[in-house]
Amino acid sequence: MSKLGLVAVLLLLLLGDSASVFAQNVDITGVRFGKNGATTRFVMDVSEPVKPRIFMLANPRRLVIDIPNSNWKSQKTAKASGLVGKYRHGLFSADTYRIVLDLNKAAVIRKSFSLPASKGYSNRYVIDLAESSQSDFLAAVKSSKPQITKTVAQVPSVEPVQKSYDGKRIIVVDAGHGGPDPGTLGRYGSNEKILTLKISREIKRELERTGRYRVYLTRDKDIYIPHRKRFEIAKRMGADLFISVHVDSIANSKVRGGTVYTLNENASDKEAARLAAKENKSDILAGVDLAETNNEVSSILIDLAQRETMNNSAQFAEILVPEMRRQVKMHRRGHRFANFLVLKSPDVPSVLIETGYQTNKQDARMLNSRDGQRRIAKAVSAGVNKYFDLQIALGR
Ligand SMILES: [Zn+2]
């Protein structure tokens, strides 16, 4: 038996009965917030009794609720109140639905409990939050830590492929955001996380049509993947190119046009720095703990291998921008630099495309249309072809 086969059998034996227990699906039919003096109550309506994994994160203060094997089935949007300023939710891993509460103040969980269905109420799960000192909050963060590491490790892993076994170049297309992180909110259409997925699928289709590439998506559904995992996927797939797809927003609704970004610790301008800071918040929004990932990323940056990768990334961006301009509206300065976490792969040339602005009516119309999504994909495909033609000409 192969090693993998053996592992699979062992896993099945280990999981045994518990696997069948988890197989059931739970519907989350609503959430509510209530304020009672210094206490804030969070109530979640569920179709079956649940045992969520709950933990707290600092910088910024968040409470994360992971509900195994569940689906969101609520049409209503409850207003956060009391100690909870805002909340988000979405699929965090294949078997975990995540709700992230942003806390206004230091707080601790006073109690959490299940209530059975009764008198017109469904099953409920209740969390009572009480305002606390910062040190009590930090103690609560620390005591919930072991669970966090587990959750992050549960991101679906990817089997490495044999590089260039058929001579095809490998491209990983990364649909930005997803799951509990919606990205920029759709003022005239879908949220960013939906658009990036649609555009990424079109790019994959267009690239595969050329017959020259093997193309993989970091995600093919509405699920969150932490930044580091995204470029780790590219590395594991042996990618020759990594393309992260995004949609921007800005207060001034007149601003429109796409931009191709590459990694640089010093941003090319203030606007690029603002954007990178916003995009880098993605992990925070999705309730990922950054404490243990940051050091590794900065040490990777010092590596000299990064330099050639950065040169190739910039070269691809310079080729891509005119191709994009042929198909869609682009910024005057189509290629800019900033410090994007998702581009920090040490050896895979990487670009981040901001395909346009949700906040501009014309851009939003283009981004939400199949025609617009296809035009972006055509431009990317043309740029990728030219880039690899050049690489081949240079004997790479
Ligand atoms: Zn984005």
C-alpha cells in the first residue's frame, strides 16, 4: 500500500464514529445581538444543536466562532450592538463556517451555552460577552490560542505536481478574499469576493484555451484562504506565475481604471500604500491569527532569490498593462508597487491586478458583466503569452 493510502486508512480508523457524527449539516438561520448593561448577548439560531469552537484574537480585538459542518441560511442582516461593532461570516475551510465579531472594547466571554428548541424558537447558541480589562482580554486570547493554530492548519492542502511533465507552464490564479472576508462591498453589484472568483475562472478558461498552460485556482468557491497559504499553494504547484485578482474601492466615485501591482517594500505612491494596507487586512477580517506568520514572511524578503523574482514580476506587469489597456480602462500609471503580503512568494513571479473600482458606476458595470470579465481574461491571457514568449527567447 502506498504511504498516502496507509495514511488515509489510519485517518478513517481514527475518525471512525466521529466522522459520521460530523457528517450532518447544520443550518444557521439567523443571528441576533442584544445589550444588557455591560453585557452583550450574541444569539445564533441553528437547525441542530452545535458545539462551535470559539476563540479570541488581539490586534484588532476579535471573537471568532467556528461552526463545523454548517451552512448560512439567513436572509436577514442583524445589526451589531453593544461590545460588537461589526461582524462578518463565511466559509473558512471545507468543513467550517466562521463568524467573526469585531469587538469595540476589551471583553471576555462570561458564559456560552446551548438552548433547545422551544415555543416558536429554534435551537440556539448563546454567547454572553462582558466588558473587561485589557489584561483579562489578553489572558482570554492566550488561553484560546491552541485552537487557533489547529484552525489555520486546516486549510485544504494541495498535492505537489510533477513540474513540466508535459512541458506546460504552470499558472496559479488567486481570487482575492472569500468566506468571512467579503473584500470591497458591491455598491452596484456583487461583493469583491464574488467578482474575483468569476474573473479568475474566466482567466483560467482563457489561459487553458491556448493549450500552453496548466492553470490552478487557489480557491474555486466562496471560502477564505490565508495570504501565506495562497503563495504556498503557488510554490507547491511549482508555479511559473502567480496572479492575484482584486477589485478596488475609493471614496471618489469618479476614480476608475485598473492597475497591476508588484511587490516592493517601498510603495510607489501614497495611494498604493493605502491599498496594500487595506488588502493586507484580509487575514484580519477573516479571523486569522497573524502572530506566528509575520516573522517568517519578513525573513523571506531578505532572501536574495527574491530579487530575480521581483524583476520577473515587474517585467510581466510591464507586458500586461498595455494588453489590459487594449481591453479595459486602466489607470494612467498602470503599473505600481506596494508591499502586498500575498505577493511575497520568494521564487514565484507574482502580480496583483486591481481590475477596477466598485465605487465607479462604469467600472462596476464592466466588472459585473460576463463581457467585462472575459475582456479582462483575454488581456491577461495575451500578456501571459507575451511574457512566456520572451522567457523562451531568453532561454528561461
Ligand atoms: Zn482585494
